[in-house]
Amino acid sequence: MSHGVDLADILREHGQPYLDTHALSVVQDKAWRAIIACRTQSLGGHIECCDRCGTLRYRYHSCRNRHCPQCQTRTKEAWLAARRRELLPVPYFHLVFTLPHALNRLAGVDARMLYKLLFGAVADMLNAFAANPRWLGGTPSFTLVLHTWKQDLGRHIHIHALVAGGALTTEGKWVSAKRGFLFPVKALSAVYRGKFMDALDAVRKAGSLRYDAARDDASWHTLTAALRRHDWVVYAKQPLGGPAQVLEYLGRYTHRVAISNERILGMDGNHVRFRMRDSANGNRKKVMRLEAGEFIGRFMQHMLPSGFKRIRHYGLLGPAHKTANL
């Protein structure tokens, strides 16, 4: 039994049997090689000198791959620093929009299309609710972050939305949200479902949907009817305070990968042990033990399509508004 194990160790130790039976995509292959090489002599290094004592230290280079658990801290800090000047001095709301698991297979076939539809549905819905005078009557300011995993590394596709508590009217007036309330969650859920399903139907009618269930009308009707009956989960968390709290909160979600090295406890023969929170039991902490190939397969399914942006800004944070209004 070993300790101090990280993801790269698992790929080195158990990767070949997985590669013998699984074909990697270009993105997966690139990430795999990067993670294994990260902070090793394979990537070379540089000498650092302490400003105070003059001590020299050699450091290996990082791979900077966005799926590498070792390379997110510096990227996250730079991103948060850039966001600091964009935050408004108002309360913020955190909403979570989840896709039904019946769509998980589609993510395995055409993740780019599915994630694009998800971003579009959530953004259109939040813009529409904010524009409605019943709620705010203006242009909102929000950031969306895509996550595709749950604690056991299974597929759980959802978007975290951080929304400023108010909107800017066409007259240039700021309208604040009601204290502790942004939009009605049940209404959000229904509109979210409708917008996503309408967009999915449109893609299918255009012949752009690469999915077995879309090939014949009967199978498609069965799937979509079930999805339209399903309650689409929208979760609203307690509103946040000022910019400092918002930045700290953002940092928890923006540059995460499916599993951090800190959660990995070790390898036990042909198995990997890692910490997780069990959402079905009040987020109780537990240790999960998976066969190494299963662990690797679960991690690899969360690789994002090449060039796909998993963090997106809308409304007043969008290119058309940010320079003029913030």
C-alpha cells in the first residue's frame, strides 16, 4: 500500500492496460502525456533564486494542461485577479443547473454540441428573466462555469452560475434584486427545460445530431417525452456578500478538474482509493475504492473538447457591454 500518490502515478502504474483496450481522442492523448510529464525532467526546468538569502533552487516546468490537477492554482489566481475589477459592489447569487442523466450518453457521443446547447439554454433563460420587468427589467451580469463530474467521478453535467443581484436598465439605472431573492426557482426550472429541449429538437431536425436515439422518430419521441416530463434540477444557494466573498467563492469552482491530487489516498494492488462526499447521504465523507482501469476511464470522460471554453461571461460582462458599463 502506497501513500503520496497522485494522478500521474496512477497513469504510469496502470495506464498501459487501459491503453491496450481503449482508444484515446486527440484531447485525451494530449492531456495524458502532459499529466505524466508535468513537473518532471521530461519538460526541463529552471533555476530560481531567493530574493532574501540567495539560495538557488531548481524547479521542473509545469505542463499547463487545463486537465492537469497540478497546474490550476497559478491559472486560477491570474483569472481571479482579472475578475477583481469586474465585480460589482452588490450581493451575488449562486445557481446550479443540472442536465438529466438520461443525456449522459449523448455527452459521450458529441460533448461539444451538448455543452454548447447547455450554455445557450442557461444564458438565454437568465437574460430573459432579468429583462422581465416583473423581476429586474434590465441587462444582468453573470458568469457560467461548466462541470461534468460528481464526487465518484461519474458523469454529472451541470453549470454553476454566479449572478449579480440586479440589472442595468436601458436608461442606465441599476435595479437591485429583492433582498435574498433573485428569480423563482420553479419557474427557472421549467423555462430551462423548455429552452434546452427546443434547442435539442432544432439540432435533430437540422440533421446535426450524432446519436442513436435520434435516428428514428419513435426512439426520439420516447426519449424527449421522458425528458420533458422530468423535473430539471435548479438549485439556488444562499446569496453572497461583497466582492471579496464572491472572489473566494469563485475560486472554488472555476479551475477545478474532475479530481484533485489531494483527494487521492493511494493505490492498493490494482485499485485506487480516494476521498469523496456522498451527496445521497448528506455529503458524508467516505473513501471510494475503484479498479484502476475504471478510475482512469471515469477521469478521462471529463476531458473537454479542444478549444471549448468552460468559463463564460454574459450580460454586462459580455464583450458588447463590459468596456462601456463596468
